[in-house]
Amino acid sequence: MTVPRFQPKVEFLPAEIRTLSDGIPPAQPGTLFALGARGGMRVAPDAGFTLVFGRQEDSVHVCVGPGDTHVSRRHGHITRENSRWILYNTGKLAIRFPGSRLVLRGQSAELPPAGYMPLFIVAPDQDHLFEVRIAAGAAPLGAGARNEAPTDERRPWRLEASEHLVLVCLSQRYLRHDPDPQPLTWAQVADELGRLQPKAGWNQKKAARRVEKVRHQLSGEVPGLLEHEVAPPIGNALNVNLIRNLLITGTITPDHLSLLDEPPER
């Protein structure tokens, strides 16, 4: 990987970068990449720059949770201290790390030295995705490929093609970084899948059964996917919990929205 010779210390990410889960442009080891609902930023480790994120787009560097007044206007910041990136939560809501670790208001957390990390601002009705990735350097002698260990935490689940399609359709408001994302209704899912695959016989029950099958398959390793695990009223909780896990593990990413742009079957 060749780093551009005259790369700026700080710059906004190109609009075509819709997720950090699949990789990043060439960058100096330790460079911070951050992506929110309306774009992102790259910060070199020696830039002396503090990246601010939050709801109010015109007063932060990376906008997260636009339109949700539960999210603070300036919810937190990331700064470089002692050769590590540190996240500070200055907002009212907790920030959830992979593995359900919560960083509460007034707390800070050290980010991994390299790798991808999806973070979520935990709002009452939905979580807001905030992607972070730190460019890796050369592996120490003897470290081998295990130097990329942070990435192992987000191994994608294996899904059948039809399961993947229906889950991307169900989750598309999250993948599009909508300000108030919720799963689509089964009627909406069936209508869209019927347009994409008119010969597949999609209807509300068929779509719901596909998702129910995935929930049961993952329930042994992922909590909150079965009715008895969620306090009533259940509402959308089962699907929301499933979607959160699929986002955290990289099983679905914004790039998968291309599945919904395929021409209809003839």
C-alpha cells in the first residue's frame, strides 16, 4: 500500500465512501477514519487535531444522529493522546462499543491501535451508527496476520442469498443512515422484494419466516432475538436487536444496498 506523498493531515472523506467496514484508502499507520450519517473525516496521527461528532452538522466534524434530539449537538470527540486515539463521551446518551460495552457521559475509552470498530449512540428508539477505523502499520516481528485481531470481533454471519436479501431490505433505513431508522414493515418488504423478484412469490409471511429463521439460528450466540428474552411490549425489538448485530458483525453494510437496485426479473 502506497501512501500519497503530499496527503493532507486532515481532510473530509470522499462522498463515495459509504462504509469503512470494507477497507480504507492508503494512509499513514495510526490514521483515524470516522464516518457518520452525512460523511466522514480522515485525521493523521500527528495532526494535533480533535475530531468532534454529534447531531448538529454545522458544529461538528462528523454528523451522527441528525434529527434525533436525544443525541447531543456535540456528543463527543476523539483525540490523540500518548500515541493512542481516545474517545470521550460528552453527550447525554451512552456510546456502545462492540461486545455491549457502554461508555457513559463523562467517560472515555481507548480505541484499538488498528482495525474497524462500529460504535453506536444508544438513543431511546434507535441506535445511531458511528463507524471508526484506524489504519494498521507493519506487523511486529513474529506477530503475523494476528496483528489485525480487532477485525476478528466482527466476523460476518453466513446467510443464504434469500435471507441476506430480505434482511438488507428490512434494514435499509439503517444502512442509508436515516435520522430515525426503523425496520420496514412486512408489507413494505414484500412489496419491494416482489418488485425485484416478481417470480419468487414474495409476500409478508414468506419474508417474515426468512427473518424468523435467521433469528432462531443466531439466538444461541446473540441475546435478545427470541420473544421470551424481551420484555413486553415487544414491538419491533426482535428485529431491531437482529439488525444491530448484523451491523456490528459486518454481515450487512451500506454497500449491500446495491442488492435492492438490481433490475427486476423478467
